[in-house]
Amino acid sequence: MATSRDDMEKGDLTFRRFKDGEYKYKHKGDDIFNEDKSFKCPTYVHRTPPCQGSCPSGEDIRGWLQIVRGIEKPVGEMSMEEYAFRRSTDANPFPSMMGRVCPAPCQDGCNRNNVEDFVGINAVEQFIGDSAYEQKFTFDNSAPLSGKKIAIIGAELSKVNFCS
């Protein structure tokens, strides 16, 4: 469950950036380079990222953020924009629209809220959709036709398309 910004600002000790009497912000990155004094092996926990767990559509947010950041490289001749579009549209076929209208519960669940501020996930998703529109990316339509027909009930007959 995502933690809202209001809950973090209530003064709960879990979400405080400073301890009592501390007035200078300590950069979390400085602690990374201190060696581990433990004799135990590290334990890796495989969990859903909090942003993805907060997303009602279940998008692979960390996946396409890593593509846009340049951490994960596209395969072959594919551009970064197309690769991010392909990854983004696995769960949601409308990234540009979702980036504009989604209330962004994923940003409330973002890990960066504890350090600085959330990642602008909506803006990145909107960028992926807008660049796909500008570069005219299309969906892969290689699935074989099933031979079944559908009809939309309740529409005007003149505007109904029957698909095969």
C-alpha cells in the first residue's frame, strides 16, 4: 500500500529526514562507500517495487524508467524511445493518455519520497507516449486472425465496424 505525502509529513519518526538537533542534510550516497563490517552474506529480497505495487494498472515502471535513463539498452537497431514504448505498452496501450490523466498513486509509493522527492513517473510516461506518436510507432499486429466476429451493442449502426 502506498504511503501518501500527508502521512509522511505528519511528523512520524519513520519519515523524518533529520534527527533532533541535526540541521544539515546528510547525503545518503556517502554511506554507500563505507565497507560492510558484517561477516554474513547479503540477503536479497525479491519484491515488487513500491511504485509498481501502488500502480492500479500494474505497469513495469522500473523497467521503462531504466530504459529512459539509459541503464537498460535496446536490442539491435531499435531506438531507446521505441524500446521504452514496447515495454510500456505491455500493460497499458495508452502511455501518453495515462501520463496525462492518471492521479499517479505510484508517485506516492516512490522510494525517493524518503530521500528527496518522487520521480515524475507521469511525465516520463507521457514523454514515452508522445515520442511514440511523433515517430509513428505502431503495435505489432502479427497475431493470426481467429475467424470470430464481434459487434458493439448500443452504438449507431452507421458507425459500427465489424472486425474479422
